[in-house]
Amino acid sequence: MESILVSSCLLGRPVRYDGAGKPVRDALFEGWRAEGRLVPFCPEVAGGLPVPRPPAEIVGGGGAEVLDGTARVVTDTGADVTGAFLRGARLALDTARRAGARVAILKEGSPSCGSHRVHDGTFSGRKVAGDGVTAALLEREGIRVFSEDELPAVAAFLSS
């Protein structure tokens, strides 16, 4: 059975910036959990950030631009946390490779894990199309990234 890298917060672990989890309640997800296929990982915590922590957003682009050095990740107080996000992304990739995962289920909207939407970098609550740093690195390295809202698509991908 194939392993699936999954954002720890989706398992209910309190690792989000606000100290909360965002557990997924879905039969497919619970089935994968029961089979022992889910490999939990939080790139922000692995990258060295505390829980709770100030909210952070990508400024100047999306995750790919952060990887390329043309955008950065900053907190709402202006602290540059790009290094922690890059470290966490690299560790997520290493974890996925060690587990043999070719799929990741990540938390939508996160500056690390968003796969379709991220905040726009103004701390106004506005979201824009784009991906987070970890999602961008995983995709760049051939690991297919899905959000928690795409579990049927994950199942279809795994069965192909």
C-alpha cells in the first residue's frame, strides 16, 4: 500500500499558526488512516517555527517564487520567515521520499501547504490563486499535491 504525506493539522494535531488543528472527517481519509498509509508532517513546525506563531503570508508571488528567491514569507509584524518555510519544505520532500509517497494531501490556504489558494500577502484575509512553498516544491519534484477538499481525486490518482 502506498503512503500519503499529509498535513499534520488534517489529522487534528494542533500545529497551525493559531495552535489549532483542522481534522478531516471523511470516510476515504479515515480508511487511509486505518490502513496506516498517512505520513503526518507539518513543514512550518519542522522548519523551526513555534506553535502558536504569528500568521505569515507570501509576499511577491507564490510558493514557486519563494523557491526561486523572488518572493518571501513574512509575518504580520514584518518578520521574514522565508528560511523556516524553505527548510520545512525540504524536510517535507525528504519525508515523502523516505516514505515512498507520490501523493500529498495538504491544507488549502496555507503559505506552506496551499495547493490552489493562498493569502495575497496583505494580511487582509483576501485569497488568490497560488500555492504554498511546500506544495510548490513537492509538485516541482514530482509528488502530486491535493487539498483536503479533493479526496476522491486522491483515490482516483492512487488507483491509476
